[in-house]
Amino acid sequence: MTEQSPFEALEATFRLLCQGPSPLAVHGREVGPPFPRRVIPLTELGGMLLHPSTPYEARDAAVGLLARRAAAQGGAWTVGLAGVLLPGLRNALIPLARTWPQGVADLEADALAGLLEALAAGVPRERVASRLVSRAAGRAKHRFARELAAHGRHGSGALPAEPHRPWGHPDFVLAEAVQAGVLSDEEADLIGETRLGGVPLRHYAASRGGRHGTYRMRRNRAENRLVVWVRGRNV
């Protein structure tokens, strides 16, 4: 099975957090018109922000709210902000990815690391989305420039692929849950592989010499703890 790229893993995590009866969401009254005065899952909010009819000021207010929550609380809100900004991040990397397709995973990893650095440096007061995307993409562009210099490229030829992935665990939330003691490393791996990585649970259990039913119960218990923890952080 092909390994997920950092952006693919982010998108899968983002959609998972925005599903179910208590999705990662904001209320329309927090961001004001023209957003509806109801709970808006962040996947839906992202679509609204991309719609041409949404005023610039409204987009800035919504992304600013997400950025401040991500900077203050981390975890699920960082995933939420990155998920909403994902279309912009992808667009920013298109020229680099076309020139260095073998290095897309590294470029994506650097962009996400750059987004975290941008949040740590402070949330912009205006043009929040464009400035965060620009800062995030800037780290990927530095990586790209270093590769050009290292291999003597000046606009033609092929850059070699690199095997390393500086991103670490593909899921912000699972990694932080392990650090918080909510999940064990094994439980995070189980959820990550079978929920986000697309590995059938039966195959996962068989590869470890265990029973399908046993691993299903382990995953259910771990996911129940994870949901309670994530909801508690977002209160």
C-alpha cells in the first residue's frame, strides 16, 4: 500500500475530526455575517471560505478565529486550521511539486512545519490566511532552494528523491494524545493505520498474529478515550 503523504494524512484526520455528532466546529455567531447562526463543522466552513460570494473581511475573521484557537490550544484546532488552509497550501506548492515530484512528501512536511512555526511567531492581524500560507510555503521553498543548490540545478533536470520524512507521526492529534497519556503508542498506531492509513482491520490484526475481534475491541476502547479527550480540549 502506498504511504500517505503529509497532506493526505492531514486531510484524512481533518475529515475524521469533523464527522459525527460532535464535529470540530465553530458557531456562526462567533464569526458573524454572512455565516449562518448555527454550528458549522470546519469542513463546511472551509467550503464557505472558498466561495466567491464570501466577503474578504468574513474570511479573515473566520481564519483569524481558527488561528488564535490553534495557537492557544493546539491539538485538534491545529488540525482544523491546517485543514481549512489545505487548498491554499496545495496551490502554493504546485510549482515546486511539478519540478520536484519525488520530493513532494518532504515539501508538504516542511510546509506543515512552517505553519506551526508561523503560529508560534504570532497570528497575523490581517490577511491571516494568505500570510500563514505564505510563511508555511516559505519553509518548503527554502528546502527546494537548498536542493537546487546541492545538486547544481538551474531550472532543468531531475532532483533525486529523499527517503526521510521529517514530519514524524502523520496525525497531530494521535501524537499529542500519546504524549498526554490518553493513548499508548500501540493504540495510536492501530487507529492511525486502520482509520487514516486505509489498512483493513482484519489485515492489521493478521500481520500481528492477533484476532480481528480483539483488535476491534481495542480500537473501540481507544477511540472512545480519544473522542472524550478531544471534546474536552475543545470546550
